[in-house]
Amino acid sequence: MEIINVLAQYYADKFSSNENDLMKDINEFTNKNHPHANMLSSFVQGKFLEMISCLLQPKRILEIGTFVGYSAIYLSNGLQKDGKLHTIELREEDAKTAKENFERANATDKIVLHLGNALEIIPTLDEVWDLVFIDADKVGYVDYYKLVLPKLKPGGLIIADNVLFHGEVLEEKIKGKNAIAINAFNELVKNDPSVEKVMLTVRDGLFLIRKK
């Protein structure tokens, strides 16, 4: 299901701040060459993440799902001077590409890349998070949320991607394990009294979740 009008997306692109040459290159190269290019954050979404990070000026960011590093670079632009972004990627080839992109962006001093299973890695990170971006396997969203929420500072923000899951969660009868998992995550957040939340219809849906 096409949930965002293509002309509206082009219009939003037109009136948003331009990507720099590096980010444009990463975007275009990934879309032309990666078999799963649909996993890349859109241009407008990347700028949105950057703006949120710049507004929050976080000291510690956690990203679950690095892919090729596009969103991590945008998020890292808002870090405090001594801040760090930890990002976790399961696939070795994508982690290698992300590492190369971090080097191209001169961001290796502020981005820490972890290769492996996020459910195993997150408990080993002794950090209090200001900002968390969840954009990994959809069946893991509930577990990721339960892991990171206790380590999120009061007033901290979780952003979850793909919460509309290509419109599949809008169907009268939700089918498919990913759509079912996303809907379960959305219900969990909705019924969690410890957070304030708002769901945005940016691209494939973004859930902004602020810890009280």
C-alpha cells in the first residue's frame, strides 16, 4: 500500500534543507546498488532525525540498526562536543559499509559501531541514553523497547521507525509476522503510562516516545 503521496514527498523534498554532497552520494549509491535499499532512511527523514538531535543536543545516542550508516551520521550531528553515538548492526557487510561511510564523514571519533545481536549487545552498554533510534528487525521492537526504556533518562526520547509498516497495520485484519509485531509494539507504547507519545506519518511512520 502506498501510504505517502509521491507528489507530496517530492514537494517535501523540494522545500527541505539540501543534503550535503556526501550524504547525497550515500543516498544515491545505496538506492542504486543495495538489494535492500528500501531500508535506507529517506532524505527528509534523515534531516528530521538530524533536527531532533540538534534540538536535544544529546550526550549519548543509541541506534539499533545501522544499515549503511546514513541515519547515524545525521543523528551524530546533534551530539554534544564530547558525545557518543553507539550503533548496532547485525550484518557484517552493511557494518563494513557503515564504517567506511563514518570515515568519509569524519565521524569515527563520535560514532561507536557494534557488530552483532542487539539483544546481546545492549545489556553490555553501561550508558544512560538521551536519544534512542529503533530501526531494526520488526519482531524485535518490543524486546528492544523493554531493554532501553529503563536506561533512558527522564525526558529522553525514543524514535521508532516503520511503525506504519507499509500500511499493513492499517488493514482490518493484520497479516504477516512483521506487521503483527509492529502493531503489538504500537499497542505496548500506547498503553505505557510512563511515556508521552505521538505517531507521525513521516514516510513509513515514526513513533516519538518521551519518557516522563
